[in-house]
Amino acid sequence: MEIELSVLLLIVVLGFIAAFIDAVVGGGGLISIPALLAAGLSPATALGTNKLSSAFGSFTSSMKFLRSRNVDFKMMMKLFPVSFAVSVIGAFIAVRLPGEVLKPLVLVMLIVVLIYTLFKKNWGAIEKENVLTARKIVILIVFAVIIGFYDGFMGGGTGSFLMFLMLFTGFDFLRAAGNAKVLNFGSNIGALSLFMLMGEVNYTYGLAMAASMVLGSYAGAHLAISKGVGYVKMLFIIVTSVLILKNIYDFIQGGI
């Protein structure tokens, strides 16, 4: 397909913005996937191309959080292979099943996440002692499977769901963001490997967006670490609210 300079520039700019937000609380796909669709890519190729650029972005922010010691490395290394494997399955289904199938469920889940976060005033302000009990291991594995599959299948809101999972298991907002990015990197490269095998990646757009996402991810993670828990919680609430509005809009449009 013919590459227009103006389209490429738009992808780069929106890629930076998407990665900046995604590095902190997720939800970057809300910006990057529509940008790729607007560039003329098919839905499957847009998802695959987004995974290519997002993998670079999530790796950058993961390393930034790791270096600042805001990741529970041992716990995440146990969950990383799970996130990788199930996202491959999700990506395989994504090229065969319309995303509208899951949208109503995603909308309900996002609303629950937002309400819970708003009503639990001190939730995520202070990290609790994290001991891997049998109950916590089961919760982490089950939801890592569900979220990893969802990321391979659709992706929008994955970061918000992963952060909610980490908050629920006792991490503060900053450590939850770091852990979420590590798992998100796993699901990104898992889905990407499948999309690449199926030829559903546009490397020109994907690598151009990846370059800007590396910068956006670094800037977003750096600001989150320097601003602390309060900043991350505020952005989490804002992005989750926007994701809800976007899903409501898509649901209404799809029903008309």
C-alpha cells in the first residue's frame, strides 16, 4: 500500500501520546488502534501492527519501572509465561471472530473497576504486605489468563484490568503500574508472534509508531515514578472513564 507522509506523521504523534498514557495506566490502544485503522489498515492488521509498536513501548516502560524497583520481579516472572501463552490464543481468535462479541462484557467490567476505585478512597495509597498465599496465586493465575487472552483478542483497556488485578492483590498504584507493564509486555509479544506468522503486521507503520512509543513510554513511566501514587491513581480514573465512554459510544453505534 502507498505510504503518505501526513498519515505517517499522524501515526508517530498519536503513537507517542498513546504510549505516554499506556506506560502509566494502560488504555493506549484507545488512541493507537483507531489511528492505524484511519491509515487504511484492516482490523486484523491494525491489531497486529499495534502489537508490534506496543511491544517496544511496553518493554521500555517495563525496564524503567524495573530499574526504579517498582516491580515485584519474582511474582511477575511466574505470571509472564502465562500472559504470553494465552495472548497467542487470543490473537488467533481475533483474526476470526468480530470484536463486538466481547464489547458488552468489557464495558461492564470497566464500570465495575471505576466504581470500585472511586469508592475505595485509600485503595492503592499504601502497599500491603504481599505474601503469595494459595488463594492469591489462584486469583492471579485465573485473571492473568483472562486478561492475557483478552489482550491478544482485542486489547483496549488491558492495562486498566491488569492494574486493577495488581491493586486487588495489595500493591500500591505505582507498583501496580510497574507489574502491569511487565505482564502487558508478555501479552504483547505473545500476540505479536501470532500476528507476524499470519502476515497481519504492517512493518512500515508499526516501526514508525514503535519509535515514538519508545519515547512516549519512557516519558510516561518517568513522570509516574517522579509524581508518585496520587498521580497514577488520578490518571487511572481518567483513562478508565474515557474507555467506558468509548465503549458506550461503540456499543450504541453498533446497535444503530
